[in-house]
Amino acid sequence: MQDSDHEVKSPSSSWPKFLNALYRYQRLIKSRWWILLLSMSLGLGVAAWWVSIQPQRFSSVGRIVVSGKMNMPEGAVYSEELNNFYGTQIELMQSGEVQRRAQERVEKLRPDLAAGVASERVKLDVAQMRGAAIFVLKATGDQSEYTRLFLESTMEEYMNSRREMRADKSEGTLTAITAELVRIEKELRAGEAELLDFQRINNVGFLQEAGNSAAAYAVTLNRQLADLRTEYDLLKLLDLDQNLERIQKRSADTSQDNTPGSESVLKSFGPESEYLKARQQLELLKAKKQDLSKELRPAHPTMIDIDQDISRYETLIKTFRTQSLDQLKTRQDSIAIQIQNLEKSIKEWETKALDLSQRMAEYSQIKAKVDRAKAIYERLTANLRNVDVTNRINLDTITILDKASPPVSVRPELISTIIKGLVMGLLLGMGILYFLDKIDDRMTCFGEFYQYFDERVIGQVAQQGLKGDLSHLVNNDERHAFAESFRALRSSILYLPGDERQAKVFLITSSIPSEGKSTIATNLAITFAFGNSRVLLIDTDVRRGRLHTAFSQKMQPGLAEILKGEARVEECVRPTKIENLFLLPRGELLNHPGEHFLSQKFDELIAAARNSYDYIFVDSSPVMVADDTFSLAPKMDACIYVVRFSYSSAAVSRKGLDLLHNRQVKVIGVVCNDVHAAMPEYYHQYQYPDYYAVDSKI
């Protein structure tokens, strides 16, 4: 395994899994479309066989006009609930009762045809014509004449059922309305009698007027009571001086006091008036004394007279105060008595007004009951007339537009059976593809690759879509995506992290044949040679190596001859048509090549190549086919492992990598071959060919 600091996290974690699954199934269907074609053909064949073994059937068609409303004489209107009306009619035509009655009708008309024929053998389909109240009835059965008669009988019995239903409904409605009229009439008579009795006992006009007067008088009394309670509270809370000032101010604001209980306040005589006058005189004397005290001494006769007058008025004020307090107390008691009388009167008048109001409410209730009964009675009478007119009308809302047509031979459900067969075949094919996909562990995208491998991906070689061997890269190669893939791989090798950058000898291998390791080894060596590096390409697959054919070189002498000591390195290494690129072919077939790779001569070959070339690329045999690679891989600086998408088995490739790791082979990364440009997570987009043109203008 790679060290933790060399591991590359899977980019697929940022891509929804369904993208990878979608790509995989697209590839699966594209490669195995013939399975779907075969399964659908099988389904179509089964459907055709099923149709062919079905007995001959006959079909007859008829049309009926159905209306849910019609005008009738005397302004009456017959109507039905149009909500879901037409759907209800279809269900009625196909109902078991109508079918049974149609069968009985046919048996009576043609006993010879009905013998041994079951009603369920005739299928009835009903459809409404778009935008019209016309129903198309189609009957399909085993016998032509029976099918036609059955359809005609069905239309007739449907019409009879409708008439019976309407007649039953009208008769039931008439009975119900009549019974309700009798009940409402009794209720109306009882209400009118109750209303007359009430009017005879009570004068309705007087009750209404008296109720209004009582209510108004009760309101006036309540207002007076509120005023008295306010006056009473003020007399109780304020002292003598505050009450006298309040009453004096109110008397000054109005020439006539209308407040209850205040009619005797502050008259021209009385203790309150005298008290106020004495207080005024006392204040005048005190003011006069204060003015004279500035010029006269206290012993002056005038000052003495003033003091005597002040003393006299103070005595009078005390006397008048006592009398005023008694007077206010008397007034307070009087107001309390008035309050009690008013409360009693208010209670009496409110009781009287409430009684009058209840009697008026009773009258209104009786009258409303009578009016409601009259309205219901009149409406029921009108409905009774309409129902009676309906019963006497012989018109019908159903008309047979087209009678049952002559039966024609049909194939039962031909189109639907074929469609079902195709769908079942498609589902079968999809199931087979799903099963094959589950047992197939070949990787088709990077999302699946990262489920098995945590090794670093150092290159992605674009798919070319060609069959057979690919020609190697040339200068100005027009396969831009293919060439850019190897340039990217070269960059990954040149800029490996840490000590890996010092590697010069690279082993390129894979798990099994045909995964593209030789193609990648050849073109990677060519790409390095294009970068002015001196490169040696060694073919160590001494069993089936074919690098010499890619460069039009002879197979011998080659590596085999060097390892056997029959030739020198200088004789076997040949220059190619590509500058700076040299090839060492495999030579003749070797027996037990693993032993030769472990020999000293192979070590000397690699040591000599290190001194003569900048980079050495070794194409080996697949690791799961022969043990040759395990003999020479530990002697290499680094190993590049090739996995081919849509071809390499994940389990086999994983096993090959594990074997390399177990033998301490330094695997620097994996090259993913045959990567489709439309694949999720493919990091190159070669959809702009003009970008690679030499003469493109910027």
C-alpha cells in the first residue's frame, strides 16, 4: 500500500452516487442492447400468441342522449343534481341490475340465442362524448346476434330504470310534501290562535308605548339618583368651608340651581349666609388693623375698637359655624332620605319596564313563528304543484340516438395486449441486465474504482473508440485527447513527491492481458522522448511481447539473447524513427524467463542502461498470468499499474496489486486506461478541437 502522505482521496465523494450509477447503466445498455431487443421481442411474441388463441369476439355500438334538465308546462322545471351526473349515469348503465334485466329481456325475445350464454361473456363499455351529453355504449361478446340484442336491451332497460327511478322519486316526494304540509298547517293554525289570544288579552299598541315611557322615566330617575349620591358624598367628605365655597361657586355660575337637595343653599338669610358674612367682615377688620398698625400703636383708641370688633366677629363666627354644621347635617340626612325614595321608585319602574318588554318579546316570538310557518306552507304548496305537474308529464330526458349497430369481428384488447407484452419484455430485459451487472465487477467509472483502490491515480488515458491495435503517438498527433493524456501522465511522473522523483527505471504492468499496458508503455516512452529525454523501452514479455512490431523492428536479437549470453547490449538495442527513443525487443522465446530475470546479466543490463539513458521503461507480462513480473519488479525503481475501465475486473486487479505490495514492489500509482470523456469525474474535457489547432487565433 502507499504511505499515508502519498494517498490521494477519492474525488468521487463530492459527486452524487447516482451519477456513477447512471453512467454505468448507460454503458451497460449500450454494450448489451441486444438483450433488451430479445426480451422485448419475446414479450411481443407472447402477446401475439395470447391474442391468437383468444376466441373470436363481436362488437356492437349504440348511442344514447341523456339530459339532466327539461322545461315543462305551467313554468314547472324538472331537473336533477348535475354534480357528478354523467358519471352516475355510466355506473347505472353498467350496473348489475340493468345487465340482469337486459339478459332476461334477450331470453324472452330470442330463447334460442340465449341458451347457454352467460351474461358475463358480454362486456359493456360506456364512454361520454367530449363536450356533449351523448353516451357511446359498446358491447363485446362471443355471439354476434346475441351481442347486438344484449346492447339494445341494455339501452331499453336503462331507460326503463330511469323512468321507474324518477316515478318512485316523484311519488315519494309527493307523499313527503303532503305530510309536511299537513304538519305545517296544524302548526300555522295553532300559532294564529295563540297570536289572537295574546292580542285579545293585551293591547299591543299600549304595551309598546307604556314600555317606552317606563324605560325613559326609569332612566330619568337613575340620573337624579346619581346626582343625589354625588351631592351626598361631597357633603360627607368636605368640611364646612369647602362645602360653603363649593355651593357659593355653583350658585354664582347659575341663576337657578337644579341640583336635587340644593334648593335652600345660601339664601339671603340663614346661618350659612351669616357665617360667610361674618367671615368677610372679620377678614376686612384684620386687613384694616394691619394697615393702621403701621401708623398707630396698639393702645390707640381706634386700634382698641378694632380689636373689640374682631373679638366680637370671632365669637359670631363660632356661633354661626355651629349652626351651619347643624344645617349641613340636616341637609345630608334629607338627601339620604331622597336617595332611599328614588331607589325604591327606580326598582318599581324597572320591574314594570321589564315586564312590558317581556310581554312584547312574547308577542314578537309568536308573530315570527306564525310568519315562518306561512312562508314554509307557501313554499311547500308551490313544490307540490311542481311535483304534480312532473307526474303528469310523459316526456323523457333520455333518447336513443343510434340503435345497436350490426356486430363486427374484433380482436380483444389487441393494442393493450401488445403494449403489455412489450412492457413485460422490457422489464424482463432490465432484470437480466441488472443481474448481469451485479455479477460483473468490471469498473466503469472512478466512483467504482475508489470503492476497491486507495492507490494514487497518476494518469487517465482517454478512450479512442477504435478496434485493434492503436498506432503510437507521432509529432503533431491529431488525437488531441489521447496525446494530452500521456502528457499529463508524464507530468505526474516528473513531479512525483519526495524520493520517488529520483526514479529512472519504471516497470509497467497490469493484472491480465489486453488491459493496454504495452500501449501505455510505448506511448509513455515516446512522450518522454518528445521532451528531449534519452529513453530506452525494454520488452520483457518474452512470451508474447510485440513492441518490435509497433516500431517495425526485428524481434531478434533482443533481450532473450542478452540474458543467454549470445549477444551484447549494443547489438540488441536499436534506435527508432522517433528521436531519443531506443528499443530493446524481447528476442526469441525463453523457457523459464523468471530465472533469467534473477540472473546477474539482467542486473548488469539495468545498471548499464541507467548510465546511458535518462529514463528506462520496462513492459512486463501481466502479474496474474506469469510469475515473470514478480522476479524483475523488485529490481525496478518504481512500478506503474494499468487498469482498463469497462474491462478490468476489480477483484482480479485488486489481487494483482496486493501481490505486488506483498513482494515489496514500489507501486507509485495507477493509470486508468480507456477512460471515456463523458465519464463522471474525468478531469479533462476535449470538446474544443480548435484549441489544439496550430493556426488558431486568439
